[in-house]
Amino acid sequence: MTLLVPLYVHPAADPEAWGLVAAAGPRVYGVVLNPGDGPGAAPDPAFAAATRTLRAAGTLVLGYVDLDYGMRPESAVTGDLDRHRDWYGPDGCFFDQVPADRSALPGCRRLVRAARQRGAGTVVLNHGVHPAPGFARIADLLVTFEGPWPVYLSSFTRPRWTARHPPERFCHLVYEVPTALAGVAARAAGERGAAVSCAVTGSLPNPWGSPPPALYGGAR
């Protein structure tokens, strides 16, 4: 089990959090870099420095790009990709709020191609639910659950098509997890077909403001 860590806190506001993730080494699949709902309006030296530290530690850095469930114009999306590339040089891309319906597949395929043309070696699609099966052919990792722990326990279902792919292709992001159950959440992800996960204690509107308890021994 490895961790995909969305770390939506400024490095100057919580340098300890960024240090913990950088020190985690191979336990971390990647870190989602999100300076301002994307690359932000201007380069931020603190995020640039954090990116260099993570990459020096061998950790993938994934630039956050919001698709707004297909509502954002492609030009806005590719603009974010360009700014991430020019300002932070990430290793890949984390597309958030990705539409899950089969009809959205051609447009999403174009955006994944655009990301790879800009140097994205790894592309993650966060649908938050299981999408149409075709999406598994265009991305390296699919986030097929994002939501609170009670919903994960009570409502998660796994469609049969996922069994045709290795668990390393799937990720579950779970928040509102009691600290004492962080290990249980990680094991649950594995049992539900995802070899990549992140379980955090935070809640909306930003549950991803601190690292998962798995990186700091359950207490902070």
C-alpha cells in the first residue's frame, strides 16, 4: 500500500507537513501540488522550493488541475498545465473533478494527451467514483472514491470491470477517518481493490490540509 497525498496547505504555513511527506520516501506514490486551485495566478517560491525538495527525495509531484466535471474550457485546462510546467516542473498531473460518464471520454482523452505532451509522465484522474471502464486505458491511476469515512464504510461498491486491472491502478481518498482507524482505512482500501490510498482525519471544506496519520505515527 502506498500513499497519494493531496497536501493543500502552504509550505510556509506548515513546513513540518511538507517535511514529513518528503521524508516518507517510497511510502508515498505522489504528492498533489495545489498552490491555488491549480497553479495559482503567479509563481510561488515556497511551492517551487517544496517541489524541488520532494523531487530530490524521489517523490512524484503531481500538478493539480480542476476539470469542474467537464465544465471548464479546454483552453483553461491547458493553460493550467502550461503554468504548472513553467513554474514548478512537476512530474505529472492530477486532474480533479473529472466526469465519469462514457460520453466524456473523448474530451478527457484529449486533455490527458495534452498533459503528456507537456511532460507529464504520470496522469491521475480523480473521478471520486468508479467511471466508465474506458478511462482506465488513458490514465496511470484512477481515484475511484473520494469522500467521508462513514460513506466509505456503508456505500462503497466495486464494479466487476475493475478486477481486470491490477490494484496499483486504483486509489481511494478518504477523509473524516478517526485517527485510531487510519490503519484500518488503509487495509480497507486494499481489500477493496486499491493499492494506493490516503486516509486523513480532516473534514470539508479542506480535509487535505495536513498529512495522513500514517506518516506521523497517528499523532501530531
